[in-house]
Amino acid sequence: EVSGPIVFQCSGCRTIIGDSLSFISAFEEFDSIVLSDAVNVEEHKLETDISGCSFRPIKCFHCSQDLGKKYSKLNSNKHKMIIGQFALRRSTMISYELGSGQRGGGGGGD
């Protein structure tokens, strides 16, 4: 059970990317965690995929690892809550609970 704040880090270089204070949701369909704010990231040029979704790739500022996407347009209203948020792939994040001394992988203490 988690009782303290969780810090999310880039799995490539351990740079802090965000924390549980900006955590919105774990988005299982995209195997991502969704944060309202992120630090030490670069938002790249707007892209559109073949389904018409528009997004900016998000990369770690320090090691350039591809972390996820920041969507500006989606084709489904059921995913509307992630527009404008940071959808970060769990496989690119490690996490730890402040004060626990334990580090987890995959965003959220797995």
C-alpha cells in the first residue's frame, strides 16, 4: 500500500519526470500513466498518425529517451481526458515512494 508521494523517473537516466501530485490516471489501453504536469521533458513537433490523432512526442531532456506523447486530438471521446496531458509509457518510467527506500519499475510501484 502506498502512503507517501511517488516520484516518477526516466528509466534511461533516472531524471525526475514527475510525481503523484500531478498523477491523473493509469491508462491501461495505452500502457501509460497520465500526468497533468511533467518536468525535464522536451515536447517535439506536432505529428499526426494514420488514424488522425495528433500528438507531440515527449522525450527526456537529459538522455532523449522517448517517454510518451502529449495528445492534442483523438478520434474517441472516451479518451478525451488525456488531451493536453502527458501520457508516459510505463516501460520508460521507474518510480519510488518518498520515505520508503524502495524503488519500483513501470510507473506506480510495480
